[in-house]
Amino acid sequence: MSLDRFTHSVKVDTDLDHAWNVLQESETWGMIAGVERVYDARHTPDGTLRGYHFTVRAGGRTYEGTAATHHADKPSLMAVTIDTSEVAGTITVELSPSNPGGTDMTASLKMQPKGILSMVVFPIISKAVSSGFAEQIDGIATRMEDA
């Protein structure tokens, strides 16, 4: 099966802990890959985002999906598994301190079609995601700086 991966790095003018805290807001994840709406967010008792539901628009269609954090290493790594009827994947965000007092952020999205019929629409979905991924990650960086 086809597998696509998109990666973008950006310098964020905020400290590591603040950047991490913004990643725990479900709305932040709603800025990636054409997500239109994020809802039913769940957090662990320490505030780590555990999962959420979302709707995404790609290739002229709207899909519903779920996301679940499968790895969180505060304050440096957050990995979320996404699942829709057509696509499954992982969004990983790595944070590291940079000078002076900033944060380097690298985000990657790995996705693949689910099933033979999904392979027909997967190129359309992949093209839609790739056309805006870098700008979406830059938008998250701005959110981190403005929050």
C-alpha cells in the first residue's frame, strides 16, 4: 500500500514548556491536514491530550475520524494516531530548546490508505494535504507564540 510522509520544521519564539502546553489544546491539532472541526477532546489527569474526534475535508468530501495520543514525552515529543474511513496515519511533533529561549519544532505526518477502494481517492487526499502542510505547521508555531 502507498505511504506518504510530510515533514516541516520551524523555529518558534516561545519556550519549550509553553509550546508543549499549546500542543495539549485540541484546537491546535485542528490546524493540521484540512481538519475543519475538533470535538470531544479527552485529557489525562496531568493535562496531556489523550484523544479527540475530528472532521476533515479532502478531495471534495468530508470525513469523520478519531485521534489518540500513542506517545507523549513531556515536553519534547507528542505522537498522535489518526484514523478515518479512508486514511490512517500518525502525526508526530518534536520539540527541542533553541537559543535564546525559543523552541525548534519539527512536525511530520505519515498517512496511508485503508483498503483497496481507499487507494483510488488517496492521491487526491495526499495532494490536498501536501499543498498546505508547511503553512499549517507555521500556523501552529504562530499559535504557540500568540497564546
